[in-house]
Amino acid sequence: MNEALKTKVENALGKIRPYLQADGGDVQLIDIVDGIVQVRLRGACAGCPGATMTLKMGVERTLKEQVPEIKGVEAV
């Protein structure tokens, strides 16, 4: 994993994390493969019916805005 890219992604996730934690959840960076960020939703987010929307509309949108090199986000 490219360390500079990882740092940018971690910083962007740091901006999202308080919103997830406010609802009892969290997000963990697992890997970055060919511009796709692999994350694991944790806590309340892991079993939430809205997790897919949170992932795409919240996490992915924010990461693409903050880190233009990112092509997408997927849960693993």
C-alpha cells in the first residue's frame, strides 16, 4: 500500500469517523488496491440496514472529494 495515499485516506476517514461514532459505528481502513479503498464497517454500522448507503454516499463521496486518486470504496 502506498504510504502517502494511505495517509491521505486515513486523514479523510478521520473527518468521517466522528459522524459514524455518534451513531455507535466506525470505519477501519483494510487496504487500497488499484485505487479501490477496502474498509470494514464496525460497531452499529456493521449490521445497519443503511450501511450500503453510508458507505457509498458518505464514505466513498468524501474520500473521492478529499483524495481524487480514489476510484471507489468497497466493504470487506
